[in-house]
Amino acid sequence: MEKLIEEIITRARAIAREKGRATVLIDGRCASGKSTLGAALAERLGANLFHMDDFFLPFDKKTPERLGRP
């Protein structure tokens, strides 16, 4: 995974130099390593990391019944 991380960092830095900033989006299946990759990139780049799970439901709708459904 180190080679992938370095490649993403290189590209993100190049885009940031050209555009002023860069956003890296990571998509994939469940348990595919998105959070692990995101944490590694955020740490190395000194960047913010946002998890889409945080936006899945508003807090008031995160009931045990609702979270128990796929």
C-alpha cells in the first residue's frame, strides 16, 4: 500500500501546486481499506479526513432501529 500512498500524495501535491488545493476522494466496497488509506493520507499530508458515515443520517435519526437496517 505504501506505493499507492506515495503515488496519491505526489498527484495531490501536484494538483495543489497548480490549483491552490486538492481534494482526494476514496470510494470502495465495505472493508476494502478506505478508512485505513484515508488515515494514512491525512497523516502524511497533514490534511483533514472526513468519513461519509458521519453524514449517513442526521444525529437525531440514528436510532437503534434505523441503524439496525441495511
